[in-house]
Amino acid sequence: MKKYIVFILSLALLYIGFQILSGWVLTALYVPDLSTGYMSTSGGIVLEQSPVIQFLAILLIATIAYVFSQKMIRHT
């Protein structure tokens, strides 16, 4: 049970960190289109990631969380 808790906590923290980092990068790299600045828009900007990229990112995060949880358990 301890391994599971360490793994889930590691996964959650890494996933939250990934979401914050990707949001920061998307915000930093966003360049507004000034040509449409004078037209009225009915909605906001929607930035989406590809489902494949999200899936691969979650696999990478899960792998890192697994390795991290294994190292934490061995040191305790």
C-alpha cells in the first residue's frame, strides 16, 4: 500500500507541475493577431494540445513517478 501511495502522490505532483509548466510556456509564446484586434469576437482564444502529445506526456510523467517512487521506497 505504501508503494501505491508514493506512486500516486509522485504522479499527481509531476502532472500538476507539467500542467503549470505547459501553461506558462503557452502563455509566454502566445502572440496575439493584431489584424483582428478591431473586429468583435464572440469567444476567447482556445489553445489545445494534441491528444497524442497529452498521452505521451502522461506516460512520461508516470514513468518518472514510478522511478521516483521506487527510489523513495528504497531509501526509507
